[in-house]
Amino acid sequence: MTDFETIKQILQEVTLAISNRVNDSTDLWDAYFDCNKEGLFKELDMAILDCKELKIFEDASLCVGDIIIFFNFERLREWLVIHSMKTDTNKSISAIQRLLLGEPFFATAVLALARVSLPKTIQLGNNVTLCEFSSNEFLNQSKDENIEHHEIDVHHISAASTVEFEHPVHLGPRGHYRPSIYMGMVDEFFYALQKAYRALLILGIVRPQPPALVGHAIFVPLDFPGAYSKNLHHSVKIDSYWPRLEFNDDECSLAKSLFESFENLSPNLRDSLFIPMSRLRSAMTEFKDFADAAIDLGIALESILIKSDESTEITYRISMRGARLLGKTLDERLDLKKKLTKIYGMRSKAAHRGIVQSKSIDKEVLLLREGFNLTAKAIQIVLTNKLYTDKDLDSLLLQSES
């Protein structure tokens, strides 16, 4: 009998003993801890310890955000038992063996969005999907009540990143295994989360209103050891003033096109465009403090229309470039130049006085909303037409009409 067959046989006996203890008053984890106190796992521990292939797990650990998975033998046994109770022993042993072979898997990040509805699932590309909220995306557990109570129209962005890992084993001074398993995987998990957030920012420029982000999770597939450690964070409370967004087919197509263009940029260019997009979202989510919204909106305009660090005549350059970028006729551009001057002027007032002074708060709100729309449209045009430098923008400004 091989080491894994021995472990499987003992594991079947252990899971049977635990299942007999699970009832209305005792849940799975209580039964597990009771069995542990009674020494039910001693034989299983010895079988794991004697398995040479599992030596690599002796002291291995992984920390991903707030998820900490300790892969010493005790934690490995815990995962084997709990996973076997939720699936079966064959799947648990198979998962361990695939892990030892170094098979790639998808690390997945999910952003849960409220008050968002779509005509269909959107495949944004690069393993990023926008679809209806599904409990399967949260480790096959029941839908999260804290998300569902916000609104019935709950969707989520699911971003996956392929993780390929090796198991470089270094021998310690006494010949013991000192594994560096999982090294480098942490970046892959956060890369998936960053991709999901970039998709969220794209939605905010397709429709210049902020999709409500109510939670996020980072996890690995159920058949990966440690996967039952789910982590869901709630980011914001949804109040009555948060807009409901219904994306149509054209907007879905635009989101896909913009996201593909954004993801295909070099890291440096992508970082430079991330600033105006994130600042625009920050401005749009500030529903009460108009000064903060004006400052964020002004920074978004600066970073999308002014590419260098020069501070001379910023208002003039923003208004001229923005008018040329967004207007089609001379009259439109003259009108846009005045509007952009006023919009950017709100930033200066907010930065110096802490408030945006106006005779009518309604005018502030209208001006901010118009600023959101114009900034979002400017980001779309810059991204679509590859206007990434000051030279690109000046060339557009100076070229003659065809």
C-alpha cells in the first residue's frame, strides 16, 4: 500500500467518525475540534508525517492579504479532513497530488457591485468577466447576506490570474527540508485584484457614475489546499443616493473595447492613465463633500490633459486641450473652454478655501456632474486614440481640420 493509499484509508475512517457527530447542535468545525481533543487524528498525523512527498509542507506558509494559510502538517491535516467532509477523500488526495506536480491554477479576485444591471454577461478579456452575482464565485457558499441586503441587482467583476508555481526545496544544515513553496504567488493574487479594480474604473468612464463597490474577496479554487479560507471585505454602505446603473449593449461593447485597450498598454502608460480614472471615481463617490469632489476632479483633469510636471498656465492648457479633444465645432469648443475653466477653477477654490463657494448648491452639483461626464469622455478619447503624451495632445491641438 502506498503512502497516499494509507492516508486515504485513514481519512475515510476519520471523516466517518466526524460525520456521526455532526447534528443540529454540533457543526462540522465543532465536531472536528472535539475529535482533535480526543486524539482521533494521531494515526492520520503519523501517516502524513511518514509520507516523503509531503515533507515539502512541513513548514510552508502563504500570506495573501488577510488570508493566512499555514501549511505545517497540522494545517495540512485540517485541510484534508475538512475538504474531505465537504467533497470526498478521493478529491482531497487528488488535489494534494496535483499541487505536488506543480499544476497551474487560477487565483481569483471578485469585486461585488450593487445596483448594477446588465443585458448579459460581459467577457472583458484577459480573464475578466462582469456577470450576475453567483455564490459559486464565493467558494460555493451561500450568497453573502451583507451584500444581498443592499439591492437585488448585485453583479460582480471576476478577475482571474493564472498562477504557475514550483517547489524549490532547500536542504537545511541538518538535511531537513526548508521549502520555499508558494513564493511569488502573493503578487499573482493581488494582480488579479488590481485587474478587477481596473475593470471597475472602466465602467466608471463608460457611464460617468460610480458603480457601487460593496465588497471584495480574494480566493483560490475549492480544490486547492487552503481554499476554504474565504475572505470577504465590505467596502461601503449603500445609501439611497447611490445611483442605479443599467448598462445597455452599446455600453457593454464600449467597456470591452476600452478595457482591452487599457490592458494592452505598457505598465508605465497604464499607471499614468490609472491616476485620472481612479481620481474620477473618487470624485464621483464623494456625495457630500463638494470640496473633496472638486479637488479629485481637478486632479483627474490635470493628469489626463497635462502630461508633464510643468505648472505654467495649467488652467489654460486644460481648457484648450479639453475643448479641442471634446468639441467638434468652433462654437462647441468655445463653450467647452469656458466650462472647463469653471470646472478646474472649482479645484483651486476647494484647495485654498476648503469649500466650493457658490450662490446655489444646485449649480455646484450640475457643474461637478458635467465635469464627471467631460473627464470620462476625455479619458475614453485619450485611450482610444493613443494620446499618451504632451506632444500627442499638442499635435491634436495644432493640426488643421480635415
